[in-house]
Amino acid sequence: MGHHVTLENLIAAELEEVQRLLALLSQEQDALIDRQFDRVSQLIDAKSAALQQLELASTQRAQYCAAQALQSVDAIEAALGPAVQIWFDLLQNAKLAETMNRTNGQLIKTHEEVNQYLMSTLAAQRNPNVGYSADGKLSQLTSISRPFDRA
């Protein structure tokens, strides 16, 4: 659609990117709660791609506003006129995305602390036979096939 660039179109594009990010944040939160950590790392990649797209959309809007001398929120709202609701939607969704991202960060931090606790507990036991293999299974079975170390 070759329609000319308007503030409303730019904000709509930015809102679309924020909503895409929100969908990813929601999936990330579900994956964290369900402890699907492999899925979390995939979503982190998708999230950084979405953030780059959002950054681009925000920059385009900011450049348009600068070119049109729309320097304040009031000026932007006046320029939008009856279409101002889309601006409020953008602000509301952006705030929600920020909050969700912070919450997910806390969830990740909590899981890291749990993992550190478990690893330090294992280390405290100083049991050389308790190790994790790549697939996450305990690998003490391999020590059975080894003769006792002459330590």
C-alpha cells in the first residue's frame, strides 16, 4: 500500500512491534514458569530481534516528529486529533512490555539462584561421582565401571 507517511501510520507500525514483543514476553513467561529453559533461550533470540524492529519503528516516529517540529507529547496528541487513541494504546502497551520484561528478568534471576544453590550444594558434598552429562542426567553410573581411584 503506497500511502504516504503519516504520524498515525508510524505510531500504528510502532504499536504493532510492541504487540509482537508482548506476545514473545508472554511466551517467555510461560516457558519460565514451566521451566522450559531450552525454549526460553530461543525466545530470548526472538525477543532481541523484535526489540531491534521496535527500535527502528520508534526511531522513524521520532525522526518524523522532529521534522514536523512535534517536540512535546501535547504537540503529538494535537497532531493526531481524533486518532489520538492509538498513541494512548502505544504508551499503555509499551509500559506493559516494560513491566513484563522486568518480571521475566526476575524469574530468570530466581532460576539462576536456584541453580547456583543446587550446584553449590553438590560441590559441598565433594562427591566426584555426581556430575551432569550433556543431557542433564546424573552420570554416576560411569564411575561404577571405573576401579576405585588410588587417592
